[in-house]
Amino acid sequence: MMRCLKEFTCKLVKEAEITMSNKDPSEVGAPSHQLPHALNSLLFYGIDAEVQHHDFVVQETPVKRLCAAHNIITVNGQFPGPTIEVKNGDTIIINVVNQARYNVTLHWATVYGALIIRPKENTSYPFAMPKREIPLILGEWWDRNPIDVVREATRTGGSPNISDAFTINGQPGDLYNCSHKETTVIPVKAGETNLLRFINAALNNELFVAIANHKMTVVATDASYTKPFTTSVLMLAPGQTTDVLVTMDQPLSRYYIAARAYASAKNVAFDNTTTTAILEYDCGCAQPAPPPPPIFPALPAYNDTAAVSAFNAGIKSPSSVEVPGPVDENLFFTVGLGLFDCPKGKTCDGPNNSRFAASMNNVSFVFPGVTSLLQAHYHRLPGVFTTDFPAVPPVAFDYTAENVSSGLSQPVEGTKVYKLKYGSVVQLVLQGTNIVTGENHPIHIHGYDFYILAEGFGNFNPAKDNAKFNLVDPPMRNTVGVPVNGWAVIRFVANNPGIWLMHCHLDVHITWGLAMAFLVENGEAELQSLESPPLDLPAC
């Protein structure tokens, strides 16, 4: 559905993670004072195809939502940002001027937009051509500067303030104050089949989505086609995409598209509001004034993990695939929350005057402050990271027990990476833990798609759980939800050299350290080696 342009750049295209700063693109989360305004030219290569030029100005713009106006960071003054529509193989050249106060990426911190990549000329989708294609971007809204929300949480060690609203294409919808007139309305005609492209651009919320009285046929997730299956509800984690076909087969009326949180953690505050857009059938006649109220869909309860499991179980590759093997690297990573002691003389907002932390294999990731990981790797600069990230947890325990020992809650801070030989087949078990609380963790790897072989609850047990692996038609994704107090197994080939961050796509969790990085070594051939930085890469 949204296909790669070239191996080296396709992951950036699909994720739309285009860094608007004078930093190396591999660096994430650097302090804003190190990132002055910059002019960058971003080039995505295509072969024998069209060339598109775009100019993006990142700037502060006053936007009114929920009865009040706030200055937010936008692209070209638009919220959401511009939609880019291309064909597979096209070249995209984007000149970006960052006039904002912060370093930004194009898909979070109010700065996001849709990138639609259609099939090449003279090729088609593996399904009947839809009448219309409609991007629907799910987001969040705060009644304050979201950067301030993050900074306050970082300072206090507590959870960030929850959002004040969810949005669909930038609008909260009918159920919020001062929002009714601007609700996103999608005109449709009876009998037509449309392709709805859902994108979750939220920072901290996984979201259920449903359409009143309409079924959805899933045909793609995370930029990969799927075996079509029909469902009444979707669940998207931050950064995930799901494309669905919807046939307008209901009586002429108005129907809500609604989204609300899937909140899997116990006793944790969350935004329990609901955002709506409207499917409005064109009756070919004068509409009554006022129009009839839209019909509301049935949405799962906010903690309906069974609904999430049922949805994920339906996602499969379109046909049989050659799952890579044999496995060269068998890895086992625990993922979950933890706590740090509050510094002496300080007051912290975590449990019992602690600071929230998160980790993989008990290592809470610390982002480098000045030199990026990729820069340090390419130039062989010492002291930025170490290569001793553990392949297995340092201590084995009952990971999903109801009462995990408090002695296991304190992770170790570090900037550690795990080395992979070029071309090695990697199988990774991601095991959720119940330290502090269990939660569904959407784990994302930069630079790679992977096959999801299996998911389950409790502690992963290879003696019985290996038999559950789908080695016939597993789905290919770039983000996997590790079930609350459960596990997931993924497999990929390390054929993209460089340093690639793996992290939880809940922004608060990566802030707390729920991340690590793979260092994929160069291969022997020219196209198997890390490319040199561009000559015009600005100095840090």
C-alpha cells in the first residue's frame, strides 16, 4: 500500500520520520538548545519515475481548539501538515526551513501529515480499485504546549499530563466543547467502496476505532499488504497505520467514525474522551436543517485486551512467505517499567517519591547529549556508547507475576547497543514485565520491517510456545504490540547497516528509557555498507 522507494531510505519514507534539525538523522531526543534553526534538503530516491519538489516551513501558528487558541508547531501553517501523494519509485525532494524553537519530526508534537505511496504506473492494488482514498489521522490535543508537558514530567519524574482531547484530521469532533462546527465530515455516496487510511499520530495513546453500522476490511498495516479480513473495530498504536476498505451499504444517513483509548495499564490515568468524524451519505437532495444526528458505533471498553488480541490475530501476510532462517541470533529482551530513587533533596512525582523509569533487559537507555550514535559509529568516536547490551535479561524471574519483587524495579542507566553481523537472521522474544504495572508496549524498530511469528500472555516458554509460531503467512510490520503481561516473537534479517533504535512507541516510555539500539555491521559488497554522510551535512 505504501511501498519502499529504495532500501536505504524506504524506512524513513514509511515512518515519515524526517528530522528537521542540523543533527544526524539517527539522533533522537537531543536537547533543543543544541539544535538551531536549519535549512535541510531531504531527498528520497526513485528510479525512472517522477520527481516531486516540496517546500516545508516549520513554524508556530495560532490554532483554536476546545474554545481556546494556542500557538502550535505546524508545517506551512497547516494542522495536520500537508499530505504528500506519490507513486512507488518516485523521487521526493523536500526543502525544509525550521523556524520553530524546537527540533521536530514530521509525525509528532503536532507536526505530522500523511505520506501516501500508491502503486507504480501500470500496476494496481491487490484488490478492486476503491472509488475514493481518504487519509484519517488520529492525534491528541493539549490545552497547553505539549513540549512543556514533556519537560514538566521529565523534571518531576512523574507521568505527563494526559491529553485534553483526541482528534481526527486535527478536529476533536462533536463530543467536545466548541468543536461541533469543525467536526471532520466525509461525504460519501451509497454503493461505493472507499479506502480509508488510518494513521495513529498520537504520542501516548493506543486507540480503538469503529464506524457505526459499517464493517471494515483490512488490506494493509504498517505499509505492507495483508490478507483481507473483515472487522468491526481496529486498534492502532502510535506510529501504526491500517488501511481498510469500507462499502457504503447502509441507509442514507450520517454515521460516526469514533476513536477512543485502549488503556491496558491498571490504575494509570488516561484520556477517556472520544473523538468523532462523520460519514455523510449524499442523498442527492436538499439536506434538512439541522441534519439528523449521526449514528454512534459500538466501541470496546477501554481495557478490552481480548478485542486487541482478536484484531491482531486477523492480520496475516497476503500469501505464504519465506520466513528467514535458520536463526543466527536468538535474543530475549524484557520490556517494562521501573523506578529510580529520587535525588537527595528533591521531591519526585513517582510512587513513594520516586522517578518513573523504563528499560529493556534492565538497561534504561540514555540518549547521547552531543554526538549521535550513527556519527560516533561511522567516525569510530569512543565514549558515546558501548556494545555490551545483554542478549538475555541479567536476572531471570517470574516476569508477569502479580507481585514482582521491588528489588527488581531499579534498572541501570546506559547507552548500550547490540552488535549484529550483516545478513544475520535475528529472532527476538519481547517479554513484557509486571514491574510497577503491566502494559501493552508497541515496540518499533527503525530501519526494518519484521515478521511477527506469535504473541501470547504470561511468560514465554519455548518448550510449548515455539509450536505456536506462524511460519506460513505471518504479518510483516514495523511496530509490534507486546501484550499486557505477555510476549511477542519477531524475526528479521539484519541487512540494513548502521545503528537502528528499537523503542516503545509510547513517547513517555522512550523518555523514561524504554529503548536500545542495534549496531548492524557492514557487509562485504558496496551496497551492503553504511553510506558516508552527505557533503552538505551541517556540523553539530
